[in-house]
Amino acid sequence: MNETGLELRPMQPSDVPAVLNIIMEYDVDDATEARETYDAGLEGQYCLCERQTIIGVAGAKPIENSD
């Protein structure tokens, strides 16, 4: 964490419920797709935290046979 209290860190399994709640506020279909992605693994998924509270999420999943 820096002086702003913000931290971008890898997502942990315990973060998934809070992250899905954030995504669901904007789009239920996106939350469903995110759940499927997270069930497959959390590699490449990140949480933005402010003073240890999750306030955002970012990530990407690799596409097979691409660079």
C-alpha cells in the first residue's frame, strides 16, 4: 500500500464474493461470466483496494493459441 491507501494486488479466492458483488452492480450477465472465469482460475485477475477494502477489479484471461 502507498500513501494514498491504494493497492493493486492479485485476486485471492476469498476476494471473489466481494468482486462479484461489484460486477453485479453494473451487469448481471458480466457477473455470471466472471464467476465462470474465476472458477477456472484467478491467474491474471487483480483487485484494486483502498485501505484494504476492494473497490475495483481488473483482469484478462488468456486466449488459447495466441501470443
